[in-house]
Amino acid sequence: MHKRIVILGGGFAGLYTYKHLRRLLARVPDVRITLVSEKNYLLFTPLLHEVATGGLMPEVIIEPIRTMLDLSRSDFCKARVKRISLTTAKVETSEGELPYDYLVLALGSETNFYNTPGASEHAYSIKTLADAARIKNQILANFEHAVYAPEQERSSLGTVVVVGGGPTGVELAGELAEFLNRTLLPTYGAGERAEPSVILLERGERILGYEPERVSNYARDVLMRKGVNVRASMTVAEVSGDGVLLKSGDRIAARIVIWAAGVKPRVLKLQPPSILEADGRIPVDALLRVRGYENVFALGDLAAVTDAHGVRVPDLAQSASKEAKVAAHNIAAAIVGTKQRVFTWRPTGFLISLGRWAAVGNIYGIFVKGPHIWWLWRTVYLFKMLSWQKKLAVAVAWTVNLFSRRDVSEL
Amino acid sequence: MHKRIVILGGGFAGLYTYKHLRRLLARVPDVRITLVSEKNYLLFTPLLHEVATGGLMPEVIIEPIRTMLDLSRSDFCKARVKRISLTTAKVETSEGELPYDYLVLALGSETNFYNTPGASEHAYSIKTLADAARIKNQILANFEHAVYAPEQERSSLGTVVVVGGGPTGVELAGELAEFLNRTLLPTYGAGERAEPSVILLERGERILGYEPERVSNYARDVLMRKGVNVRASMTVAEVSGDGVLLKSGDRIAARIVIWAAGVKPRVLKLQPPSILEADGRIPVDALLRVRGYENVFALGDLAAVTDAHGVRVPDLAQSASKEAKVAAHNIAAAIVGTKQRVFTWRPTGFLISLGRWAAVGNIYGIFVKGPHIWWLWRTVYLFKMLSWQKKLAVAVAWTVNLFSRRDVSEL
């Protein structure tokens, strides 16, 4: 009888779990892994902001899932997950029912608008390729519209507000400033230009609030120099088609508001539903097993993972890939009967791009910054890309971008 | 007082007219050219079939229009053309009214379903990037669906019918056969595969009917060897969601029917409407001027251009670019008061790709074929691409494709 492992989710968490399992179980007979995902590709989310701002073509930051699988010992099921029953050990998908012996929950997260009025209707998310294309196309449409619009509309047509000063918002704001000022503006004649402006709103006292203060200050200074209007201690009270209303009562006129303020776990129809935490996350034990189910593992953005000291592990591609390694180990150990392993969280550091030739980071506790870090940042991401074809495509695109303007085509 | 030249259409015809005019009028003062297009990019249509079959990313075959314009002496107007009044010399667009001194009508064509029942609802066009993406995504969806579909549906889920054995249909069929058999099929495990099949239906006695018989025969033999089922003398009576009904009464079960059987001029709201020919084309004189209007020129797919012998010039990128040269010359001549020129049509030849390593063509009357012609075909297209950035991107993609499978990601 086969052992059936079902992995739900085609993001970093799911794919890394698959890759580790494939290696760990290479010589174990009678195991079959099924990976379930709604999209047929892995999206390299850390580069999404470059797609939204014309630096990379959408297809270079995705990798088809099927070409990553060993089809003799695993399947891909392109389907939507409808219901998960831990009670009967079955997953109901849009392509039928999948029974499992081991289950990995890695379905990720969606944008969290925190019930801000108007946000889910009017703000742009930045989670998928379609999101990135929508943002780019709307920026282009607004700039085109500004050519024929009355003088007084040119400011709001050229303004992009980014809500949320975390890594996503910071990287996006830096790229947006370059895209609007350096790439887009010169393609319009004098007298037909929108007035470009990028405003980064952070609710806390400083952007990148989880990092040391010198990181925040450096990032703020670089962004300001690049033309980003960085405004901390600003809470958005409402989003509309005309811009944002701040809690202070001030209004910012903008045709595009991008919401990078947070994520929440994807909503699951789980049986029994009682196991979910109040914030919708799935609580896991130190082995990353869903509490009460020895054969079900949860990781990535939808799991409430805590480290040895009880501190919540942040939602990062980095943490997801480390969790994947432990979850895969523990499933393999359960199958072959060896010892399982406790998950420990030791961040190796982070690197944040601040637009062309600028980056800031912290590697094993050391503060790093400057153009060489920007190169390092890009190389790190390049090496994380999965196939040589996509590595080459990204490297060529980045090299071209050093010598020429980005692409202003609609997507 | 400025002379205002308005060019309607951002395809080959419109862009080439612009480029020639820009050169010819470089030293002529007081001229302003406005180019109007609904999309902000030029689409390199001859490579569209490679996008539909995973050979090229969509963005490498487009070129943003704004970066091609000299903004000090011309404008781009991204807008839909609503009405054209030759009587009052004004164009009404979705962004406002444009008066003109000289007008170029180059709005191109759309798919012609020849009133075949069900065709416009169920058949896929192949004219835009969105069309190419729809075709690729539907093929991928059908193959994924086949994994879980009952045995008897695997044939129709794997079948793609191409209607029309002209250059577009022939090139597409060759690429489809490779995509289905060489790229897509190996990404599925045994027992979960759709049965791939590409059927090319031609109404006439042979495919590429306008070319010499040996060209047709060679193309047919190559396509058959690559697994395309080439069927001549087949008229489609009806298209449905299940496939096509032939005039003979036979049915072909297929979930995807691609209509490459012909085009018709884009429908214009023209004042006076009486000047249009019965087939919707605009009749032009030997100088490419719309009959009765010395300051209005028409070219490309929407013009009824005849050569010196009264024979209709075919709708090709090649003819459009040659017409553009003459139209631009004649507008410039009218402005500076020099002699206008008669359009003569002398085809330089053609090259048709028949999938990987195979092509056929006719260059100045000489029959050519084989792998070196395939290389030539690609080089010809590469050199026609407009910017070095896109040339590089296409060259890299094609080189990668020589060593690896195409991209099976959804678009």
C-alpha cells in the first residue's frame, strides 16, 4: 500500500517541502507525493515589484511546477482546494477528492486590509502577477490620461500611494520612484506630463520598524533622495477612488493606492474548524505538526509558528523555506521510523533593495548598505531562482536595464 | 500655422508611416505628427504563434510606441477612434477631437469568421497578445483537466483544430504540434495524458494556396511528419464548444478551435460612409490617397490597394511597410511641394516557419527550404524587431529554446 503525501500550495513553502521530500524519500519505496496548486507555476514573489514597474517581464519570475516534479513518483493536481477534512483525512478539490496519509498545509496568505473602509474595493494588492500587471497598466493609463486632462488633475493622476512601510512597501516605493521619474516621465512631451509623486505611508514611527533604527533611517534617507515622500506615523482611515483619508483628517489625492500593509492566512474550510486561531492561523507544535494531528503539517504564512522562546516567526520566504526543510524531514522520519526534529528559527539576515544601486540589510547581525549590497541582493535572488533558463532571462533583463530605460508597455 | 498629420493605428502600417515621415520631414518646420493607437505598443504579429506555444514571452514581441517617437515634433494619443469625418477633417477619439491637415488610415483588420455559425462565439482568434495567452492557457487547462477526466474525453481534450491553411495557420500548426508533443506531453505521467492532436483544415485544395504547388507540398509533408494532420478541401460548416462540423457532415471533436481563416478591415465610423467598398475596405488611388480626398491616405489591411495591373495587393506586414513608405513620401511631397510617387507592388518573397528547424520560402522567385532557411527566417524577423533590447531578448529566448523545452507556465 502506497503512502500518500498531499501538499496543498504551490508557493515557496509547498515547493520547498516537495523538493526536500523528494530527496529524502528517493530510496523509500511506495510513496507518492501529490502537489496541489491553483496556478501551474511557482511565483517568485520577492521580485513582483520589478514586474509592476517595468524592470522584469512577468514570465521570468515564474517557474512551471510540472517541470520541477519527478513524475514517476509524484503528481501535480492543478485545482482549487474546496474543503479539508482532518477528521476523515481527505481533501476535496475542484478536480475531485484526494485521500492522504500525510498532509502539508502551505496555502499561503492574502492581502489583509484590516477592515479599512474602501480598501478592498479601491486599493491595489501586490500578491500575484495579475496584481502587478494591474498596477503597471493603471499607472500607464493615468499618465496617458493626464496628457488630455485638465491642469488640476495632473497631480492626482501622477500620484501613487503605497500603504505600509515593511519590506514589500519599501522595495516597491523605491522602484516606483524610478519608474515614474526616470522611465515614464521622459516619454512624454513638455506640457503633457502628469506630476509624478510616490508617497509611502507607515503607521508606525518609522519604516522597517522590525529592523534596527539605523536600517530604518538609512532606508528613509535613500528613498527620500530618490523622490519618495516617506511619511511615518500615518494611519489610513479610508481609501476611495480619489485617494486616501488619513486618521488625522488629511486627504491625499491619488488615483492609485497600493496596499502593502499586511497579509492574513488564506481562509480554509477546515474540518474540524475549531482548531484555527483567532487570526485564522493554524497552530503548530515544535515539530510543525498541526496540534492534535500527527500526520498533518502546516507552514508558511498560514501557520502560527513560534520559535523555542515562544516568539512568533515572521512571514518571510526565508522562514517558509526553513520550515519546509523541517516539515519534510519530519514526514520522512515518520515514514521510515527515524527521529523527528524540532524547528528552530535563526534568521540569517535580510537584504532590502531601495531601487537602482541602493540596498540595505543585516547579515548575521552586521549592518550592510550601498551599491555593492544592491549587487549582492540581486545575486542572492538570482541564485534562488530555480531553473537556469529563468536565471539567464533575469540576468539579461537586469543587464539591459543597466544601459537602458525600463519597458513602458502595457501588460 | 502648423501642419497637423494624424496617423490612426499603431500597427506596422501606422508605425512605418510615422518613421518615414519623421525622417522626410526632419528639416521641415511647423509640422506636428500625432499617432493614435488603442494599445501603447506595437505588436510584432508574425511571432504571435510563438507566444501561444510557449516559445517566447509576450513582452518580447512588443515595442512601446512612446519610446519610438520624437516627442519634440510628435505626440502619441492612446485612445480609441470613435468617428472619422472626412467632411470636416476631424477625428473623434475617446480622449477628444483631433483636427488634421493630413490623415493616415492604418487601423488594420480583425478576424473574419465569414458568418460561420458558432465561430465568433467558440473559435479562438490569433490577432492580439490576449488571444495568444487565451490559446496557451486553454491548452494548458485542457491538459490538466485530462488528468482527472474519463478516458473517452482525453482525445478531444488534447485536440487543437486550426482553421485556415494560409501562412498564419501553417506556422501556428507547426508550433502547436511541437508544443503539444515535445513540450507539454512529457510533463505528464503515463496514464494521465491527454491525447495530443493538431488538425489543420484548409478549404481549398492545398495549404498555402497562393504559393507554387511545390511550396504547398513541401509544407504539407513537413507538417505531417511533425504530427500535424493536414486536411485540404475541408470547409467548416459550424463551430461549437465540442469541436467543428464540416460541410461534408463529419464532426471533429476538439475543445480548441483556432480561426486563422482570414481577416476583414476594422469597422470604421466614417463620414461620408458611402466611400467604403462592399467588403468594408477603403478604395485608394495609385498614390494611396482615399478616392476623392487628396489629404487622406489609407494603407495596410483596411485599404483596397491594387497594383499597376489592377491586381489586389495581399494583406501582409511586407506590403503594409512598403505602402507606408509611399504614403509617407506623398504626404511629405504634398507639404514641401515636390512630386508624389505611384505605389507599385513587387513582392520580395516570403518565408514560412514550419516549426523547429524547418521552413519554406520563395525569395525573388527561388524556392528555398530546410534548416538553414529556418535560421534565415528567424534572423530576418530578429532584424525587423525594432529595439536592441527586444532583439536581445528574442535571441536569448530562441537560444535557450534550442537547448531546453519551452515554457509551460500559464500566461
